[in-house]
Amino acid sequence: MRRHELEHLIRAAAAITNQYEIVVIGSQSILGALPDAPDFLLRSMEADMYPLQRPDLADLIDGAIGELSPFEDQFGYYAQGVGPQTAVLPDGWESRMVKIQNANTDLKIGYCLEPHDLAASKLAAGREKDWPFVDFLLAHGLVDGATLRQRVDALAVSADVRVRLSSWVAARMPTGRSPA
């Protein structure tokens, strides 16, 4: 998925739900902060989203422009209507969201996760596909390891999980830097 495609999805989701602000979570939210993100990060052809003020309308998104819809058939990408509880996110993530608003969104607003919040969420999810995504972000300097460890510490997960995830990040930080 490319940035203009995400903007199209934001515009369509806003129109379908009659809502002005759409939250984008999941991997393609990287396009908020990195409009020209490396191809490795853009493998998914779906964006997870919900209306900020009315998350209960996410099913409308899923039904109209979701997987296997005529929209996907026509454009080759789709939106998955999700809820705010879909992702485990660090405390304070809402205040760090990256705003997309332009003519291609019909001036509707798409709020994307800040990259460190996205990476922490991916680590919390712990799916096989998430580890290489976060590893790539770290290896290419798209997120800072120390900041990511702070975000991991702000996740609503058990202390054991926080320690394990923080250690995973520290092991991937550039040598010569203290992971403190």
C-alpha cells in the first residue's frame, strides 16, 4: 500500500461512516510519519481503521471497503474496520498520533500511530510477521531503540512481557550505545 492509497481509504471510510476523523492502526499507519516508507514496510494491502468518535461504526467500513468487497476488487487494497481495543498501545499514544489531512482525504483527518507506538504495539501483538517489521524499523534507524524501550515500558502488559520485549529491543540496538 502506498500513501495515496491510504489517503483514499481514509476518505472512503469517512464518507461511509459520515465521520470526520479516522484512526489508522496497524502496519500501514507507518505511512503517516513516513509517506515514502521503504517497500519492506508496505507489504500489506489492508489498513486497520475506525472512526475516532464512533468506533462502533467500524463494521460499516469492513462491509463497504473491506476484504473481498467490490472496493478491493477494483483497487487492490482494502480497509479492515477494527475497534480501539484491537491493538495494545503504550500509554499516551493518542497525543502522539500523526495527522494526515489533504485534498486526497477530502480534508477528512486520518490519525496514524507514531512509529514508536506502532512498533511497541507490534511487539505486544507478537505475531510472526511483526518481529521482522520492528527489526527493520530499528535496523534502518526509523525508530530509536531507547524510545521504543520506553514505549514498551508503557504497554498495559505483564511485567514479564515488558522485560522480554525490552530485552528483545536492547539486543537489536546499535553496539556502543548503552541500552539504559
